[in-house]
Amino acid sequence: MEIQNYDSVVLVGLPEKLVMANSAEIRGDIQQLVEEGQKYLILDLSRVEFIDSSGLSILVSALKAVQPLDGEVLLLKPTDNVRALIELTRLHQVFDIYEDQPAAIFHLHGMTRKIHASA
């Protein structure tokens, strides 16, 4: 898992496989980010070639972790196989999906500015 920080937005590069064998570790790493105060996450799916139900649960767990903090999770560049599964499970109705990294970062930076303006 690769982490890149863009001010208050964190880009999380996910591995080629999101399966039961690595789901606990990845879920824990993402939870750690949230516990450290990161609530605007972009999950980069561009390298993910295979995902099972445990992998899908990582995505949902990330969203559930940031929602109480008024955070947001975006999905970035899912591969065709992963996108098909996301659509089959209707998670595309839950997550915003971006194909363009700068656009995803810009969207979340807009979210952070709204929070700071209302505080």
C-alpha cells in the first residue's frame, strides 16, 4: 500500500489483489490513517486486478470509518474487472468514482474548504 499526502487529502494506492489474505492488514492501515485524523481518502484502484468480498469490505470499512467524522472516500481508476464488480454490487451508488486523480483531489480539497469556512 502506497500513501501520498495532498494537504488534508490522502491518496492510498492499493495492491494488485484485495483478498482475504491481505484484507486485515490493509483495513488496519486505513483505520490507522483515520485514527491519525485523515478523513478525506482517495482509494486508488488502478493496480487492483482481483478483488473478492473481503476486498470490497475494505472499501466499505473505509467509508464507515470516515463518515462519523464528516469525511469522504473516493474511488480512483478502477480496472475494468473491479469496476464490473463494483457495479454488480451497486457500490457505484455509494462511492463517487473518478478516472482523473487531480479531479478527485480537487473535489476533496473543496470539501475541506467547506469545513474550514463553516468552522
